[in-house]
Amino acid sequence: MFFEITKQDNQTKARTGKITTDHGVIETPAFMPVGTQATVKTLDQRDLLDIDAQIILGNTYHLHLRPGEDLISQAGGLHKFMNWNRPILTDSGGFQVFSLGLQKQMSSRVTKSDVAIPQNSENLEIASTSSRKDTKQGGLTKIDEDGVTFQSHIDGSSHRFNAEIAIEIQHKLGADIIMSFDECTPDTAPVEYIEEAMERTHRWAKRSLEAHQKNISYHGYRQFLFGIIQGAGNEELRKKSATYISSLDFDGVAIGGESIGYNMEATKNILDWVTPIIPENKPRYTMGLGLSPLDLLEAVEHGTDMFDCVAPTRLARHGMLFCHCEECNDEAIPQNNKHRLNIKNSKFIDDFSPIDKNCTCSTCKNYTRSYLHHLFSADEMTGMRLATIHNLHFLLNLMKEARKAINEERFKEFKKPWETA
């Protein structure tokens, strides 16, 4: 059995479960660290084992461009290439294809309608600095019914993704869980554009499934395919998309889109719309969510089993560290910025306490705020590594505690302090 529900909370939609793959079992709800280019930035695989990461992500778009899926396949797949023996998930590359190039609708219904680049937490660094060229010159991405032609953000070379190509690349990469090819639309796009992109995503989902079913074990072990719900912030379209994707024989169902994880009020609304439609016996994956600890608990309460985000590691590299501390939860601090401190702040120069006195990560057990402050002040790479270890451990441990609370029927009690802080 790929997915098994082990406990359903009696007050919320929260639940615990187990996802079984040939590379190990994933206990849910689970946060998945992002290893975009076959590496979780600043960490090696021993670090990931030490913080007990159950599963990590790879990025199809980036790995296709560098070093290429053929080379990784020659090495025996991502597990062997990067020396990681636990489960791996790869996305389809769809989000990056569309966010790294200006989306330009090719349909006659909305021709000349230029749509903004998606700006969510999954891709802020590149999307804010790349592809912002005059839309009259075309942009880096062109969509048609079959797929997408795009230029590499690295060297400008031309590439082609469609449903079949995205599945073939992911088969060669060899992740345990792979994603169907989809079109991610900005929330500000015209409803006509959103509906047409959603319908196209549905056709690509069916083609992705058909391509996958021809070879579900490319490297000799089973690969599982998830479909992706789109529809932006439109309730009718989201429900329609959830109904269609759920009707196909996918192993799991993901909720994608620009607002997911970036706008938590919209995210919660979308989860309320689609969760009742998704079959209970399939894992639910909310993509790009994990900007703050509370965001994870909100998603769990709404029935999410899996989520990922680059924000925890990105925040760590900029000295923003998760914590339980009262000083991080001042009422004047916006909710998304609570539960974290800026280690670069001068008040930590002579603070010889750990980042978080309740944290059991190796950073907190062995180093002080003063030392971390010094490392960041001196631009030492070790600072980024120690901070990343802490942030990922913090979220992984939070999920471990959440699973325990659900199993003991006290999830709402467990979540309350995070809401009121």
C-alpha cells in the first residue's frame, strides 16, 4: 500500500499516515527540504541524516539544464548520483518554466494579454532578477497546446518541455515520487486565461499519466506519480480542477499555484475548497508551503500530508533563524515574520545562549548566538551551514511533534500557542 492513514484527528482535518516507497517510509504530515540541484544548499547528506530528513526534493528544470538527466541516469539515478538512500521527490519543472520566463498566452481568446511572473516563496530570488524584459519582444517562454518552449536562464539555449518529455526526464532522474506537467498561472491573470491554462493542465495531466504508465520503474524500483490541481484563486475552477485530477489514476494529488504558501489566507480557502474532493486514500501535497512554522500547522489542520519550501534554507542563509522565543513573537511583528530572529542583529554580539534553548539540533547544542553572529558578520560559510541545520531541524521536529499530537488527539491544543504568540 503506497499510502495508509494511521490516525484521523477528531476535531480537525489533520491526520497522520505512512507513504511507502522502495527507498523508505515517509511518516506524514511531513515537511520536505528542497535540494534544487541535487543538494540541499550548504549541507551534505550526513547533515540531512542527522536532522532525520525523511525525503528531499530535486528540481527537474534545473537538473535538466545542469548536469542533465542522461548523465544522472548513467550514474544510476539521483539516489546514487547524490549518495542519498532515502526517498526523493522531483517536480515536473512546470513552475520554473513559467516563473523564469514571462508567461505569454497564445490563445486567440486572450491574445496580447501579458501576465506577470509568479512571485511566490518558491522562486523569489531568480524571478525577481530574471526575465523582466519588454513583453513586446516575446519573453523567454512560449506556450502552445502541446507544451512549452523556453530559453535557459543560464545560457539562453532553447529547450522544450511537454507532458511526455517532463515524465521521461523524471524517469531518468529516478525520484520515488514524480509530478505531472502543469501550467502555473498568476492570481492576477484574467479568469479566461486561468480557465484555459487549467484545462490545458488537465490535458497534460492525462498525457503525463499515460506516459508514466508505460514505464513505472525506470531504474528497477517503483516511481509514483502525482497530479496537480490548478485554478488560481477561483473557487469554481479550483473545485473543477480538483474533481478532474482526482478522477484520474494518480498515486497522489498536489495543490499548486502562485498563492499556495505565499498567501496563507488564500491557501486556506483553496484547501477548504479542494480537500473534500480529493480521495481520502491519496496523499495531499501542498506545494511551496513552509515560510513559517505556523504555516505548516495551518496546512496540517486543513488535511495536508506533505509540503515543501525553499524559504527555510533561504532564510537561514540570510541569518533568519526559527525559534520559540518570546522576543520573536512581539505583537508588532507581522505573523509571517514571527517565530524567528535575525542573528545579524547587534544585540547578539555577546549573547552566549543557544539560538533556541528548547531546540535539540547540533547547532543549538554546540554553538551560541554570539558565535553565529560572528560567523555572519565575517561572511563565513560555516554560519550558513549551521543556520540551515537549525532551521530544517526546527521544522522537521515540529512535524514530528505534530504527528505525536494528532496521534494523542491533542492537535488543537498543540497548535494554539503558535496561533496566539
